Amino acid sequence: MTALFSHPSVTVSVEDATLLVVGDVEVTVAADLAASGVKWLKHTELTTISFDFSRVEKASSVAISVLFEWLRICQQRGIQVQSIHFSAPLRRLASLAELDALIEQPTATLAV
């Protein structure tokens, strides 16, 4: 596991081909958190990646915004998103925002 970002409330690390977010994504750290993933994505040689937000217990649109920033970079670089994992609170929020298809089938949804 390689740590990319560490803050008392949240960490981001790379484990195999997965960007793993643990903790609560707060507005005050969102830009730095997103930037850490963007920097890594811009330099990785991986062609397939997964995102794991399953350890983010607080539902927050900020976490979803971070995901969107990472998805944008993946699309620019031609990195295929294999899977996106959300905690139950984040999944409920994503469902309210009608993002179910993206979460369940990122490869098919992003290919459109």
C-alpha cells in the first residue's frame, strides 16, 4: 500500500490497482485530497483502476466531487474504471443524485 494523502480525518492510498479513501471527506481537505489522486493518476502506467470509498462513513457530496475529478482524469488518460465501491451512506447519496448506473457499471456508463 502506498499513501498518497494523509490528514487526521481522511487518507488516500493505492492498494494494487485501487485508489482507497478512508475517513470523512471534508470540504477543507477536498481539493488537496483530489489533487493527490489526480497527480498519481497522471503518472500511473495502469490502464485499469478501481475506486474504493467503502470506508467513508459520512455521506458527503464532497466525496462524490473528488470521485468525479478522478473520473475526469481517467477519461482523459484512457484509464478504464473497473469498479467503484461506496459505503452505504455514500451509496444512498449517489442514488438520490441518480448516479446508480455509474456506480454499478462505470465502464459501460463512462463509455457513452
